[in-house]
Amino acid sequence: SMNVKKSVRTEREEVRVPKRREEVDVERVPVNREVAEAEFGDEEVVVQVFEEEVVVSKRVVLKEEIRLRKRVVEDEEVVEVDLRKEEVEIDDRTKHGAADVLREPLGQGYQRREGE
């Protein structure tokens, strides 16, 4: 038999993610020159500043399937074993005074061996 056990392991990982942002530098340049006309007043200039923000999300993804198959494998093994067979031995002295011996394994026909 075969037992298969599946478990869930949680690992904490540190991941470096590159990101970009914009910065604003204000430079004041002294000019010191005369102008013909100038309007004094309040003025506002809007400059948009952007920055990339890292958004981390997790999702479940099927990574692999494990398939188990059972199959029959045949092979051979060489072993030594003692097997027993029964034999019948008949001493037949009815012919000419000579001993004829009939020897046969059980379940097969008679085999006559003379002079044994």
C-alpha cells in the first residue's frame, strides 16, 4: 500500500521591487536686470509630482498535479526448492526368472526398465 500526505508550508520572502518617483527642485536664480514693465500679484503654479507605489497581492495558482498510478510488474526469481515426487517400483519375477523392475512416476504411463 502507499500513503500520500499533502501539507501547506508558508514561507516569508523579502522581495526587492524597483520603483520610481519624481522630486521637485526649486532653484532661485538671481538676475538683477531692469525690466520695462511688470505686474505684481499672487500667482500659483501647480506642478504634479508622481511616484510609483508598490502594490502586493497574492493569488492562488495551481502549480502542478501529482498523479499516482498502480501497475502490475512481473519478474522472475531463481530459487532452490525441494520438490517431492512419488514413484512406484514393481519387482516382476514372473518372466524367465529374471527380475524386471517397473518404475514410474505416478500419473504417467508405465516405463519398463529391465535389469535394474
